[in-house]
Amino acid sequence: MRLVVTGSGRCGTKYLSALLTAAGVPCGHEQVFNADGPPVWPAGLRADSSWMAVPHLPLSCPVVLLVRHPLAVVRSWVEIGFFTHDAGNPTHGPLRRFAPQVYEETTPADAALSMWLHLTRAALPHATRVVRIEHLDARRAYRLLRWAGARSRPAREAVRSVPPRMNRHEEMRQRTGLRHQPAWAVHRPELADAARRLAVDVGVDPDEVPDV
């Protein structure tokens, strides 16, 4: 059985890729669904974890939707400069084709929130499971791995050994020097209202503003 993990980006796809692989379910990270062209599954790969899978939905396999508080996602995208310093990143191509309205926003923070909104909204109807990344403790992670086909002992070992934080963009944060304080008030009101409503639909309390 193939499996796809997706979400808004900056929501834990790298961590899930590492966790599944460590548990014996070989999972790529943006290896199948990326900016290079149509998805191609390498031999032996059972899963892929990538926000760029959203434009390809629906798929004929189970889909896990990872959800992180939208303001935390915004902070991460802004601080790594995705819509500023990293505007030449090829992954803008799939996003621009799928949700061009993201690029109509006038601030990087609103563009990031619009990205969260459109990708999460599009993925939700096709999700076999919705996983709130902030709530993925050891017990829930083990149950998710077992559902994905991992055996009991490798699943337990993976939960113990794979660090839950895999911040591969810290160097970029240092390079941009950007810092963003998450708050609904900094966003365009109509966009913020839509994101708040969707947050509730996916099990996020929009008023629990993250401090990370």
C-alpha cells in the first residue's frame, strides 16, 4: 500500500518522512511530489511526504493531512523568507499554478496564511486521516505508524529515536534575519476570518496563538 502525507508546508512533513522510514515504511520527503515534473514513484518507496502532493489530489491511496496552527506556519514561512529572500525557489511553480491567489496578497505574512488556507482547504476533503502535529505525542505517533503498516517493535523504536523537531531551515533563518510575531491582527481581516474558520474545522483552536 502506498501512502501520501501532505499539508501546508512547514507542518511536519520532514518529521513524518523520517518517522515512517525509521519504522520500516520507506518514505521520501518531496521525492515523488516536487517541482521537477509529474510524480514518479521510485522502486521500494512506500510513501512520500510533501505539501506539493496537494495539487495532485485525489489520489488512489490513503492520504494523511498534517495540520499545524496557521500562525505558526506563517511565522515559519516568513522567517525563512519563502516569499521574499527565497522567491526564486522552484517550489513556487507548483504553488503559483495551483493557488495563484496566494501571490495576490500584499504582504509575506498574508501570502503565507493564504498558502496555509488554500492547501489545507483543498486537502481536507481527500484526507483519510487528519493529524494535528502539535498533538502528535508518542502514543499517537505509534498508532499512526501501526496504521501505516509498521510493525510494533520498529514503530516503538522510531518514536523513541526520531527527534520531533527537524528544523532544516535554521540556517536560512539566520541568513534572512527576519523575525515575525504571530498574531491574527497583522493579517487582512477577510483572510484571517477564513483561516480561523478552517482552523476550527481541522481541530485547531485559532485563539491558542503559538509562542514558538
